[in-house]
Amino acid sequence: MKPSNARQHILSSLLTLLTVLFGLQLIRVLLPLFAYYLRDSRGVSAINLAPIALGVFVLGFLAAPLRRLAGRRGALMITAGGIALLRAAEQVSSNSDLDLILASSGVALFAMFIPIALELARPGRAGDSGRFAMALLLGVAADTAIHTAASTLDLSWQRGWVATIVVLLLAIAALVLLWLATSAPKPEKAESWGWARILALAAYGPWLFLQLVIFQNVARMGALTGWALPIAGLVICLGNVIGLVAAAHAPRAKQIPGLTILVGLVFILMLVLAGIDGFLGGVISVIGQVMSFSLMATIFFALGSWGQETGRMAAPAANGIGQLLFVIIIFVFYVSFDMAIGFRAPAILPVAAFLVAVAAFGVTRGLITSEDISTDLRPAIVAAILLLLPSILWLTWDTPQSSPPPAENITIRIMDYNLHNGFNTDGQLDLVALAQVMEASNADVIGLQEVSRGWVINGSVDMIQWLSQRLDMPYVFGPTEGLQWGNAVLSRYPIVSVKTGSLPPESQRLRRGYIQAEIDAGQRTIRLIDTHLHHLEPDTEIRQEQVPHLIEAWGGAPRTILMGDTNATPDSLEMQMLAAAGLVDVGAVIGPDPGHTFYSPAPDRRIDYIWTSLGVIPSDFNIPQTTASDHLPLVTTITLP
């Protein structure tokens, strides 16, 4: 390879890396804005959100017209340059309207980027398209390393000067690379790609869905295995190194008959088994992650070898189909928790894997190439260097330890808080504001609801590990929907034992449950039950079915506190059932009147409660006024008998 060509490939690869990094970050901003700004703050229904989301990603089909109007280099400057500028602007913005515009525009440009950058990479040969694939995969790996270093709270949602400087420097680097890449000598004319094989590029959509939801999801890995975030991130980043090594050998797949089919079958199987937790679940996830890198590299290498076909619309059209598949699959995946669509979200995972595997097999079937492609391990080496980022987090990570309560202690400060998955009433993911509310309460024990651990629609953050670190309080988590959403308890005092339970009916789309923790309060232990009941207001029968399970979990034990978001007003039959069982509503006894807790900007009903067993003496009950969540928190001090 000529030195000038080698330099051009390096510049293009680095530009692709940073553009993919920015694109993924913008997607993780845009999807939560749809849910928590447009839906919750602006009242747009989930059904009406669908065409809006489709409208953003369908712009991927405009790659071909943009290429014709602006030329190859002009189109690259518009897409890659626009993404860098929009990402930098989004970092300094804290206005949801502006964030929505910036993120939508950036994601739309990212949806056009791949076919434009791929054409400029001269994909007439497998080596050229393969180098682009390796740069794309390395961009995914770099994003995960930075995401881990930020404790899964994306730089996009951090307003401190460190995050801003990092993003601005990366954006400047991308613009410099863009200028250098487009000022180089005009590349040789690329071969045209035709419809017969290029449709495999559409597999990028399902592949990207699986990366965001499963394989690059550090918070999910932590919830799945119980590992601290630095360990979970290190494992995934190490998997990316192995995946890039496997991807570098993808051109040799044709030398082993049936290898692509075998890799595809293993890949699908790993998604079928994606619900297994513990150490084995982590191993399954990493195996699938490596297989996914190998299959995507195989697709790109094979496409380069098939570059002799004709048809300039093929690549942009296939890319547009892939973008549509991505938004449709991820929309259906998360809407399945709200609406009955005939299947649950996990069933979508092997379907997405099947689409990727079939595309890889289809594009390589019958492929014969005489091109000798060298194995390039430089991307894997760069990914190995990126292991430094999660390693730094690991070295600075301090697992919170409980504090022995005073020997004569008989009082405990208690807090209940529905966190709205971390989003304030302006649609911003703001864990700092939530943490400040908790810090101001001086609570010893905090019961939480709507705790998300890696849902992309919620920003992919591990809320409970982040809050535990910030507040320096140990936690226990009680998942109710999968392993990534549910209730949690933070406690300064030792948690002696933990029990979780599910609440009926099993047919609920977003299943509910409770977490029961026995806490050493000094001379005595207390039983804390934290729960979140069914949310639809007219469905009182469902909550009436759920409440007896809470009463059974209590079992009449002394020194019990039951708290949570019941989604029921004090005069409802379900709340009367708790009172009839012998529990005391603290808010009704000593709380402010009327004690409304929802909706936090203008509360007009009381649906959050702290209940105690007889003999426990509550005092100092208050409801802090804050819009850090759509619910208001409850705080009280209890004296034990």
C-alpha cells in the first residue's frame, strides 16, 4: 500500500471511530427525550411517538440524494462534520426543546453516514470495506470504554466542566480529521454496489439494536452478574478486544466450510439464552458479543468483494432499510412493556440475531475472491489500550460499606422516593438532582421505585450503582421486570437479609413486585418492604389483588415499615385494605394536609406512602418540594418500641 493511501485509511478510520462514538451518544439522548420529554412532559402518546421516531431514522434514505447534490466529500463533510458540531452543541445545552432538535438532527445525519463514508473508503475491494468495518467496530468499543469510565452516566447528561472539555476536544479532533481526510488527493473511483448482495447491509440495524440493548450494555452486565460497574465494563471492553481479533480474521471465513453458519447459529443461541443471570450469563453475553463483531465484519468484507455489481442506489437504500429496522425493533422492544402485542420483549432478541446471521450467510454464500487480505490487528490493539478507561474507574471505585448503628439507637430517618427512572419533569436525566434531594433528607434508609439498570430508553445508566457511589450507601436491588428494572433500598445500616417477591398478575406487561430487607438498627432490626403497585388508575382490581401479597410479606411482624408508590389515593379500597390489616398511614397521622405527592410540579393527589406497624412512633414527617422526579419524596423519623 502506498504511504499516501495508508495515511488516508488511518485518517478515515479515526474519523469513522469518532463519528460512530458521537452517533451512539446522540441515540442514547434522543430515545429518552422521546419517552420523558415528548411523552411525559408534552403528553404525546406512545402510538404518536412512533411516526416521529420513524421520521428521524427514515432520513437515512436521503444519503443518495445528498451524495448527488454535494458530492462524495461534501456529503461526508455535511454528515460527519454536522454530527461533531451537533454533539458539541448538545453537550452545552440543558434545554429539552433544543436537545431534541440537536439530537434528532445528529441522529438523522448519523443515519446517512455509513453509505457515504463507505463509498469514500473506495469499497471496490474487500480490504477497503473491511477497514471501514474495523473502524466502525472500534468506534463501538471506544464508546463503551468512555461510557464505563463515566459510570454509565453518559457525558451527554453531565454538565460539569470535565465532560464538556472532553466532548469539545473530541469534536475538534473529528473536525480536524475531516479536514485532513477530505483535503487528501481524490480517491480512486469506487465500484458500484448492486442490489443482489448489498441488502445485507440492512443487518446493521438489528446488529446496532443488539449492541445497545445487550452486548455493549455495561449496566445490564452489572445487573446480570452482580458485578460492580468497573468489572462489568472491563469484561465487555475485553470482549470487544477479542471481537476485533475475530473480526480481523473474518476474511478467512471462506477457508473453513460452514464456519459462517456455525458462528451464526452460536450467535442466535446466545440471544435465546440471554435471560440467564450470574457468571454464566456474563459468559453467554461475551460469546454473543464476539460472534456479533465477527458476523458484521464478515458482511462488510464480503460486500467489498462483491463490488463489481452495478447500482448506486443500492447501498443507501439498504442502509435506510437497516435504520428503519433499528427504530422499529427498539420501539417494539420497549413498547411491549406498555402494550399487549402478543409477545414479551426478550422474544425479539433471537429474531434480531437471526436477521444478522442470515445476512452474513447470504452475502458470503458462493463468494470467491482471489484478493489476499492481510490480518490487521491494530484496531484490537487500540481497543486493548482503551481498557485503561474502565481500569481507572476500577482503581478509584470504592464499594460503600454499612456503618454500625449506635448501640443505644432507637430512631431511624426513613425516605421513600419514586425516581421516574432518573428523569426530571423537563425530560432531562438528572441523577445529581435526585442525589441532592436524598442527601438533604439525611435519611438512613431510602426505599426507591422505578430504578432502571441499563434500559436504553432510560439512558442506559445503572441508577442504583451510581446513586450508591454518590451517597456512599450500600444497596440491594429487587428487579421486577427482567433484571434491569424494579425497586431498591439504600441503607447506611447493615442489611441483614433480603427477600424479593413478585406481585400478580403474571400477565402484566410491566410486572411489579416488592423487596423486603431486614435492617440492623442497633438494639433491634426493622423490616422494610418497598413496593410499586400497578400504575393505571382505573385498574383498582389489580391493586386489590396485589395488596394481600404485601400484607402476607409483612406477616404482622413488629417494627415494620411498608413504603412505596401505590398509584392509589387514600380513599381507595386497596389502601383501606392496608389500614384494616393493622398498618398505620404516617402521612394521614402526622403528615401535612392534603399531602399530595403527584404530579410534582403541581401535585393534586396522594399516591406515595409510608406505612408502619403498630408501636412504631413516626415524627417529623415532611414532603420535600422538588421536580427532580415526577413524584415527591416522603421523609419521616421513626422511633422504635
